[in-house]
Amino acid sequence: MKSRPGFCTLSSPTRASIATLAELNPMANVLMLPYLYDSSDQMWQVLEREIGDELMDSFDGTGVVPLSWCCRSTRPTAVTTWI
């Protein structure tokens, strides 16, 4: 598809795992540390503020342009129910 004046052609957004992104940007490795956060709420508080912005900015020059964070699931941080 050719781009025409007044139109913007974008590729489909792609979700990528942190492990894959860390190959391009070693700074992303910090997000793979187990039990880094006490809860998913705390994770979002970190990623949606200055630290998350710094991590996104650290991809400059890698060919990757992060648009947002997504999470499939977080690791459990505590046992709340005994089996």
C-alpha cells in the first residue's frame, strides 16, 4: 500500500514479551525480576509513571516504538488461601 498525502499508514500493533524486547534493550531485563512488585496495582503505578516513561524512552534507536504497556498476568506474590 502506498502512502498518500494526508494519510498515515501504520503496521498492526504487536505485543512482545519482555524477554524478546530485552534482546534489543537490556534495560528491559529489570521487568523480568521475579516478585518485583507486591501487587498488580503497584506494577501499574510504576509503569504508568516516570520509570515506565524512562523504560519506553530507552528503546530509542532500537527500531521499536513502545506505545503502551500490557500485562497478560502477574506472578502471584503471596498465598492468600491455604489449600
